[in-house]
Amino acid sequence: MRPTEPRRPALAARDLYKNYGRRAVLRGARFEAWPGELVAVLGENGGGKSTLLRILAGTMRADRGSVVRGGAMGYCPQDCLLYPHLTPDEHLALFGRGYGLTPATTRVRADALAGTFGFERDRGRVVNELSGGTRQKVSLSIALLHDPPVLLLDEPYAGFDVETYERFVAYSREATSRGVCIVLVTHIAFERDRFDQRLHLREGILHAETR
């Protein structure tokens, strides 16, 4: 009989420190997120949540500490980074190639995501013509396109109407049921009981909220 392999987190932050000049944004932040978990990182605006997510995603370096990643990641930043003169379909095709997907797989997943988040009618319009909410749907779809086991989402509700929010909730439930780990940064959290962990970032340290 083979020995049982130890259970490993999908994502772990180990004593992360980050300063902007003399201002300490992260002071030993640490947590573990597991496959199938939905994790909320809560805190005030400007409190360092986006900095934490950038470090977890690998787009920013911590001054000290380390991040353990259990697999491929999808990252949706708070700021819109879309190309203004490309359409949603052109974005998805571009990122599909970057993810190493075949054109056929990209088309299938793009069709599914456009249906899930309700931007089918806008797929042929350039980004400059889209509303802020639709741009957010496209950014989120890019992060989900390659179906990664870990998702990092910074304020994904921004610009969503009630229907889109409900679609996102349904998607997150389905994804976590398949073992996807979702770490979601926000300054508010609706339906608090649906989160497996609620972490509050205060003065650079993550505090777990007890149920």
C-alpha cells in the first residue's frame, strides 16, 4: 500500500512584508487556502489588499516572505488592463494563445464564459465602446479562460449588476465544487456564510474571522 501523500494547500502566504517607503503595508501576513475553498480577504480601501494579491499572483515582489503556489493561477486585477481597440473575442483569442490553448478550446471556453456572464452581444465591439461592467466581465473571463485551479480576484463585483453578481456566485459555487480555490479581495462581503475563510487585513496583518 502506498503511503498517503500529505494534503497541500492550493496557495499559501508565508510571513509577507511590503513597505512603500516608510509606510508598512504588509507586516508578516500569512494564510493558507485549500482546494475547493472560497476565501475572502477583507479590509479598508487602501489597506494593502491589492498589494497582497499582486504578490500572491507574482506581479509584485515582497520585501520578505514567500508564496507557495499549488498550480496554475488566474488573476483578475482591480484595474482594467484591456486593450482599448480590441474586442472581447480578440482578447480571449490572444490570451488563449498565451495560455497555450488550442484555438478550438479557446472558442469553446470563450462561448461558455460569454454565456455565463452575459456579454454575448458585446463580443464584436471594441473595449472603448463597452460599459465598465462589461469590461469587468471580460477581464474576469480572461482570468477564467484556462480553467486554473487557483483564482485570485481583486474586487470582482465592481460594476456588476444584481444579475451578474448572481451569475458570479453560481460560477464560484460550481468551481469550488470541482476543487478550484478562489481568493477574493473586497472591502465588503455579501452572504458572509458562503465563504470558507474570511480574513481581515488590519495594519498589514491578516486576522481570521471566527464564525
